[in-house]
Amino acid sequence: MVPYTCQSCGMPFTKEMRGTNRDKSFNNDYCIKCFKDGEFTNPHLTLHQLEIQLLEMAEVHNGISLEEAQQIIRKLPELKRWRMENI
């Protein structure tokens, strides 16, 4: 069982794949692919661009199926990075 869900990309991740804060401590909200040293690895990423990336990952069978990508896309607006109150 994967204990974490990235609050940016929506993908599940393990304890070993946690992002890092500026002080090098682990961040339980974001995976290392999205968040490193206290910053988003792609700060200019839009929600729409992320949706396209997830669909492309599914298209080439890069770790997720089309159904999984669609499920994640539906949940993205609820995640910390994408909630409208954070904009």
C-alpha cells in the first residue's frame, strides 16, 4: 500500500519518494518529482499541462492506465497545489 498521494501531480508515492523542504527535511505532501528543496520542480506548470502529461503517460503505458489517468485528472482540482483558494 502506498501511503502518500502527491498534492501536485496526484500520483501515489512511497516514503522514499517524498519531496524535500528547503531545510532538507521530507515533505509528506509532494513527491520528489514535483517538489525539491522547498520549491516546485516545474513552478510554471498549469493544471491543463499536467492533465496532458498524465494522458500522455497513459498513452505510452508509462506506469498508469488511461482509466487511472482519468481518475487522477478528476481529483486534481481538490489537491493542495491546484485548489482555487491557493491562486
